[in-house]
Amino acid sequence: MQVPLLDLKAQYATIKTDVLAAVSDVLESQRCIGGPKVTELEEKIAAVSDCKFAIGASSGTDAILNSLMSLDIGAGDEVITTPFTFFATVGCIVRTGARPVFVDIDPKTYNIDPALVEQAVTEKTKAIMPVHLFGQMVDMDPIVEIARKHDLDVVEDAAQSITSTYKGSKAGSIGTLGCFSFFPSKNLGGAGDGGMIVTNDEQLHDRIKIMRNHGSNPKYYHKFVGGNFRLDPIQAAVLLVKLAHLDEWSEARRRNADFYNKKFADTIVETPYVHPDCVSIYNQYVIRVPRRDQLVAHLREQGIGCEIYYPRPMHLQECFRDLGYKEGDFPQAEKASKEVLAIPVYPELTDGMKQYAAETILSYPAR
Ligand SMILES: Cc1ncc(COP(=O)(O)O)c(C=O)c1O
């Protein structure tokens, strides 16, 4: 049996007619930039995120970059974030000219450890960028308190956590703004790249909208240097179809996670910890195991997809050498990078596939 990490063809088969009709609408209209589909998606993403405003973006990366640029973050500034994240979080900070300042993670949730954040604040700190990893939000209350005390912005990297909640608040709705990714493998993924920024700040919303069009307002008159950060209407059309299914898909992921949680209870396999204040959307289901790399080889041999998110923390990346971090600086992030493994949790997994994946994983450590 083959169990891929993700099977987008299985999902597409269930929505194909609607997707083709929605894409055809855009093509027939020939509104190829902006237009009603983008506006409708922005309104709907704002609504599901309990935010007043949403601004489409060309990718999750560009959502983050636009956010930082619109907050005027740049050379001489510092942004506090986690070293255990996808590259884009940190790459965007560096691209603005600001310096990323890392804080280690909570080993249970893999999210930034709020208890370590305040000691990283300096007079140069402009923002904190918590990343809601694997579908679960960061413990946001202490982050917000530190931000208030030191007058900092909070940019939520919610690329992996759209519609997940913390104490009932939606991802993206707690900070100054929140950024989503519609990369195809995400819970809500397009047929290509896409992203979105949400905020309750009207002035910031206006600035982000101008920034995404090269900072021009009116056209050909540039207030500041922005970029082409626009969401493609064909992507918006696909995403509108998929958004209608998001809750049911997230529910199916949670059911799959419950299945694994029961299977792995009292075994050598450490299951994902979900804080009682949080509802996870399980963008990934990440286990922790000893001898992880041997398990990876075993799963590949047995036809089971898996992926290491992330094998090398950001402070040890070659391109960030100049930041001056070294091995041992963030022991929890480093340990996690050697032990974590994401296994298939996508909504269309059949009972047989889950059973096979779980049993294959459990058969391994005993060998
Ligand atoms: C935590 C995190 N931040 C940012 C991004 C960037 O999103 P995108 O791939 O849409 O540019 C991703 C997605 O891969 C992500 O997982």
C-alpha cells in the first residue's frame, strides 16, 4: 500500500466541477488582475478570521514581507522570532534590512517560548513575530502583554494555522496583523502560490493595499517603494471553492489525529501536544521519535510519505551566518530538528491507510 504525505488529486476529484466553473468565470471575464473574486475572498477570509480587513497577497512570503514593509520595519530594527520555522519567516525580516533575534521554542508545542521573549527585547526591537506552527497557535497572552509594555507590533505568521484558535480567538486576529499562506499543501491551498494579510487596523490596511501595488496611489504616483504583492484572481477563484470545505477538512484532519493519538498512546512515539487553550487544525501531524532518520528510511521503504519540518533551525542556516549564532544557542529547536517527523494526516486518508501508517510506525522502534 502507498500512503503519500498528501494527496491533492484525491481532494481535487471531490471539487473538480466547481473549481473548473470558478476558473472559467475568471477567464471569461478576463479580469486577470484583482477584481470581484479577489474582493470576495478577502471579505470571506476576514470574516472567518474575525478581522475587519483582509488583503490578498501573491504568497504567504509576500504577505509577511508586505506586512513588515508596511510597518516600516527596516535597517537598524530588530524583530524577535523563532528559529524553528519555515525559512520565509526569517528571510522576510532580513530582506527588509532588519535583524532577526531568535528565542528558543517550547519543546512541547514547538512554538516560540513566551517566557523567553522579554529578555530578548532591546531598544531596537520593533516587532515580535510568533509563528503558529503545524496548525496550533502560540500562547499569545504573554506575547501581547510584552508587546504592549514595550510598544511593539505583533506580526502573526499564521501561514500554517488559518482558522485555528487560542482561547477562542482566531489565528491572525490577536496581533497587529496576521499572515496566511495558500501554498497548495496548506489546509486551505490554492492551485499555485497565494497568501493573505488580516488586520483590524484601517490605516494599516490602506497602507498594505498601496504597498502591494508598488506603493502607488494614485497609479504612477509612488508614495513609497512597494512591490507586486497581488493575489491572482484565478487563485482567488479556486480558494473560494475550497474555503467552503475548510471546516469539514480541518475536522477530518482532527479525526485522523485522534486516531493516531490513540494508536500511539503509551508507546515510544510522542504525539503532538495541543494546549488546552488551543484548537489545532493539524496542518501537519508531527511525531517525535528516537532514531528518527532510521524511521524515515523505513517509512520510505514501506511506501509511507513523511517529511521533516524542519531539519535545520534558522540560526544554523548558512545564509544567516553573519547573525553570529552558533550550535547550542537554541537547544530545544536543535533537539526538535533531530527528532520530529510529519506523517500523513490529510483529510482524504482512508481508515486502511491510517491503520497501515500507524502500524508501520509502531513496528519500527521494536525492531
Ligand atoms: C511558517 C510559514 N511561514 C511562511 C510561509 C510562506 O508561505 P508561502 O510558501 O505561501 O510563500 C510558510 C509556507 O510555506 C510557512 O509554513
